[in-house]
Amino acid sequence: MSDPRVIDILLVEDNVTDVVLTREVFAEASVPNEVHVARDGVEALSFLRREGSYEESPTPDVILLDINMPRMSGLEFLATLKNDPQLRHIPVIMLTTSAAERDVERSYELHANAYITKPVDFGAFSIMMHTFEAFWLSIARLPSVSAKPAI
């Protein structure tokens, strides 16, 4: 049985094209969702900590995280997030063009929940994101809103 609530997804991505493609795929999702975007790790932390213009932001159910970004890389963000007792419960899926073994290993060392290498082709990207949706938004059980620590 699927959860009728809206799933909040935080996409941490600096590539505008990837943001547009991801939003398009999730707009077609069978699970109600809202995609929030942060352009780098600094902005993502502001979103999660409800700082500045993010005062009303929701705690996301899942984070999709790119590695190569300005100001704060995805790996730096991941390390900060997983060291924060109020945020570390949020599942983080690395979604990046990097297929480098060192990035995969480092992501899991920092407690990423999954590592996905983005396909370059839109058709393959769409299939991959629908598979993500099927597993992470329909099959996997995400922390409930009431189980999330107050931020």
C-alpha cells in the first residue's frame, strides 16, 4: 500500500538541464511528490536548516545529491549532513555523472544510501529515474514525518 502523502525530494544539483529533466520525470510520477532544488551544498544546508528564505521549507523525505558542485561539493555536504543528529536520518542518493570508484567508495564511507551514475541519454535517464521512483518512493519505506526530529 502506497503512502498517500506528498513525498518531498531535495535535489542538490547545479546543472540546470539536469534539474529540468529530473523535474519532468517526477512530474510524471505515480507517487505524489514535490521536488525542491538547491544549487550546491551551502544552499542545501540552508534549506535543511530553514535559514533565510528557506524558513518554511519542509524536511525532505529523500535527497538526490550531485558530487561536483561549486562552493561545497556533494561529498562535503554529505559529510556535514551525516554528522548532524537532526539531519542524518534523511536518505541520500548520490546522483552524479561521476563513475570514479573513489567517489563511489567515499560516498558509501560517508553513509550515502545509494550511488547512481547519471546516464547521458535522456531516454536512459528517464528510465533510471522511473526505476528510482518505483523503489525509493513506492517500495522502500521512508521515515515518516512524525519520526523526523524537529529542526
